[in-house]
Amino acid sequence: MLTLDGAQANYLANVMRAKPGDPVRLFDDVTGEWLAEVRDAGKRSLTLAITAKLGEREAVPDLWLLFAPIKKGRIDWLIEKATELGVARLQPVITQRTIVDRLNMDRLRAHAIEAAEQCDRTALPELAEPVKLAALLRDWDKARPILFADEQGGAPLPQAAKPGPAAILIGPEGGFTEEERALIRAHPAAQPITLGPRILRADTAAAAAISLWMGAVGDWR
């Protein structure tokens, strides 16, 4: 038996109107997806009985998204879409022009969970604690290419993308400073890329870059 309370119980009981006997699909981000049956449904808690295993935890491409935190609302959208598109790790990066100095990690994690439920994803992206750009680059594993979305141009992303581990780096709403751009370009793992002729918002750039990578070397092929 499994007892749910809090937001999960509220959603099933009061939004989905789950009642005893109803089937429910569950995932735990570890063992995979399971089928359960509602045994008892109250206003504040639900009791479920696990009845069958539906599948193993899904395998996702080893793609990380490195992004500068942006305004509430837009960052929620970014987390949601990155999760739906299949990113394995979400890494907030603090830059000189980052305007958001504090993130509600619990809220962002909740958005990732909701997005995973929406698209039937059974492997949640890892949500890392924010790190400063210089520290990120200093400790970076050179075996993982950083596809750096540079407003000054670079190779088209589908040409730069290669099978295997990778990361996409998206700047803040005001863009990287010249000092930061030089620091990134000097890193041996960095590969400047272009996302087309128009200047995109940070959240739009992230969704576009992930989509291009997934279509070129990810699991959209």
C-alpha cells in the first residue's frame, strides 16, 4: 500500500476526482512506471495499491542545459519545456548580468515534475544548485562539449552537435559580457553556435537549441 498526501493527493482527489477502484499510473524516478489502484480516497490523502509494473525508468540523452536564471514565469516555462524536451540535467549559471539572485528550487522542481507527468516522462531531470560561470568553467569536464549560444555567431547547432554527452549554454536576458564571452570561448570544451538570424529571448533560445540537438543527435531521430 502507498499513501499520498499534500499536493499529489489534492490533485488526484479534488481535481481528477479519483475514487476507489480507479487506476493510477505512478513513477518514482528510480524504478520506473507502475500501475496502481485507488483503495481509499479522502480529501487530504489517498491510499493506493500497486498492481503491476508498466516499464523501467526511461533512458534519456545525456544533454545538460546550462542557463542563467531569468524572471519568474519565464523560468517556469523554461524548466517545463526543457523537461518535456528530454534534458537530463538543469544547471542554473550565475553571470554578471543575471538579474535573479535567488531561485525557489522547490517550485522549479515542482514544475519539472508536472511537466514530466504531462508528457509521460519517467526520468526527471536533475536540478542542480546555481553556480557562478567562472566556477562552472573551472571545474568543467573537458570531455563534455559546451555548445555556447553566442549572439556573435558560430556554427549551426545541427552541424556542431555530436553523439554523446553534451551541454547547451544559454546566457541571461542582457546577454553575456565581453569578458564572459572571451572566458567561454577560451575554454577547450566550448563550441560557439548560432541559433539563426534573430536575437531570441533566453527561454526561447533554450527550447530552440534543445530541439535542434534532439533532432540532430538525440532521441528524436
